[in-house]
Amino acid sequence: MAAENRARVTAVMLPPRLLIARVHRHDIKVLVDFPYVYLSKADVDGMCGIPAWSTGEQLLLPDDEPVGLPAGEFYTVDVAVHRASEDATDQVEAARFLNWVDEELPALTAPDVLEAAAHSPSFRRSWPVGNAARILSVNLGTRLTRQWLFRQLEQAGWVARPEESADWGITPAARVAGWLTTRSVTVRAGRSGRVYEQVHVTRPGLVELHRILGGITDPIIPDPTDAREDS
């Protein structure tokens, strides 16, 4: 009973989290403010081909309206499911979306998963993606570039970004598995600068990538004495 109470308290105290889930070929922003889960209106509409709200014949109830949040407009899950079921013009993608809501969303937003995601591996024992590509190149006997490896990470569901010009972010699955982590890096431009989360590959991540890319023997991984990346 005490363990159950501790788990409940931990879940209730989890801070809000904005996740990016890869659903088929679409990115869906998921805002978790436990116990509530919201899905980006723009992302759901874009995937399912949902038209804008009607202002003519259709009568909308207050509970059906999107929720205005600092991160944008979001549907509750129930409203997203209703709109995808009733208003989608792309039935194939809507079916994929509804299947994802049923089969994957509950696990993605489970309290234990969110709590684990809060404890990322340290970047000090990991490598930026460009360095990881060079390590894998040596082990696999072929030249891999930073850009190529990022594409592989995206296809594997380890990283995602909401649009082409945005920075890469690691997915909850890759963070929880301990394959990727991030480091806050400041990029200077004159007197100003911006901070972004630089993606790093951990030692377990390199081992898993080596396996995925066809490596047979155990990879030789140097000590990450210098994690700076040439970019």
C-alpha cells in the first residue's frame, strides 16, 4: 500500500510535458498535464485532413472546442477521436491515428514512462551525433555522415522535429531506453545567442545503432573524453 501511495503521489506531482510522437509519417505534439492529455489541433487536423470548424450549419458544443494553451491550440483526446472519426477527409490516415490513440498513446503518457523520461543519461558519457557517426564508420568500415545518421535516427523513431527548420528533439522512447540524451548548447550570433538541446548518443545507443546497421561483433567505442562536435 505504501508503494502504491508513493507511485500515486509521484504521478500527481509530475510537471507538464510536451512530447512529439511519430505517427506513421506525421509528428503529433502531445501535452501531458497529468492526469490530462491533449493533442495538437494543427497536427491532428493535418494528419487526418480535418477541415476548419464550421461557422454555418454545424452547431458546436463548448466541450468540443480546442483548448487554448501556451503551446498552441490542443484537443482533448476525446475531441480528437471524435473529429477524426466524424470529420476526417483522409480516412486512411484517420484510421492510423485512431489506432495509435488506442494502442500507443496510453503507454507513451503513462506516469512511470514520464517519470523515467525526466531522468536522462548524462551527456558527459555520450557523443554528439557527428562524433557517433565517425565511431560507427570505423566499426562498420564505411563512411557515415552526421546528416545520414540523423535520418536513420528519425526513421528508427529516436528523434523528431515539428518542421524542417526546427531543431531535432529526442523521442520519449529513445530517452527512456537510454539511447539518446541532450546537452544544452549556446549558439552565438554576434552579441546575441540562442540555446538549443544538442542530441547526444549514449554508449548503449551506439551499441544498438551498431546492431541495427548490421554490425556483427561488439563495437569498439572510445572514451568520450571530448564530446565537442565539429559542425
